[in-house]
Amino acid sequence: MKRLFLAVADGISASLGYAAQAMVLILIVSMLYEVLARYVFGAPTEWAFDIAYMSTGILFVLGAAQALREDAHVRIDFLASKMPARLRGMIDGIAFLVILCPIFGKLSAIAGERALRAYVTSEVEHVSPWAPLMWPFYTALAVGLGALALQLAAEGLRAFLTPPKDPSADPRAADTFKIEA
């Protein structure tokens, strides 16, 4: 059962990671179009700012679970590197399962409620002349936060079941920046 849970969490994170990569392409294409429209044709778009902040926000939130899965988040581990692997695993497990997972689960629920309210009321962005509907943006935030909560649970479970290896034995350690005291 735990293997299935871990596989599902990893699969969702990987899928949303690909969606985040697509958001990067959307952001690049829309900004290139805006620059062309503004400076070559003298006709700036009404939607460029909205696309930029929405796609950037979505790509960060959708990519967060995948970054956690790949251990790509920035960590300051000058204390943790001196601890035994079992203790580091316990600390990670508690932090992920008991502290962070409920927080991001609640944030996902709040974003989901906000998305539903925006859908029901046809909420639009009021500071924009384009005035896009907001429910797709809020829904993407809710999905990304939910996936992050799920991946936090998976990583917390992994931390309890298999404590982290010695960082110096990690082949990627040569690629990391370390400050030795």
C-alpha cells in the first residue's frame, strides 16, 4: 500500500512538473509576442501582464512538488550534515508529515474554495484592462498546492522508512556548494 501511495505521489508530481515546463513555454511565447507587438508594430497587448504573472505563479506552484521529489529545493544543512542519518530522517519525517503537509493541505483547500467561489461568481481580475476569469488560475494553484502536500507526505514517509544517506557519499555532492567551518 505504501509503495502504491509513493508511486501515485511521484507520478502526480512528475506530471505536474511537465505542466510547469509547458507554462515556461507559454510564458516565453507570450512575452516574445508582447515585445514584438509593442516595439515592432506599436500595438501593445492588454493581456501580457496577466499572462506573465499567472503563468509564472502557476509554473512555480506546479513545479514545487516535482522539485521536492527530486530534492531540488535549497537546503541549509550545516547542522543536519553533522547529525546521524537516522536522526536526520526523523527530523525530515516530522517536518514533512506533521508540520508542512497539513499547512500546504490547508492552503490547497483554501485555494480550492477560492477557485470555486471565483467560478460561481465569474470573478475577473479587476486591475487589468483584459479582465481574465480568475478561476483557472486559482484552480491551478489549488492543484499545485495539493500535489505539494501529497509529495510532502510521501517524502515524510520515505524519511521515516529509509533515512537519508550520508551527504558526502552522494555522487551529486560534487555539484553542490558547501561552506566548511
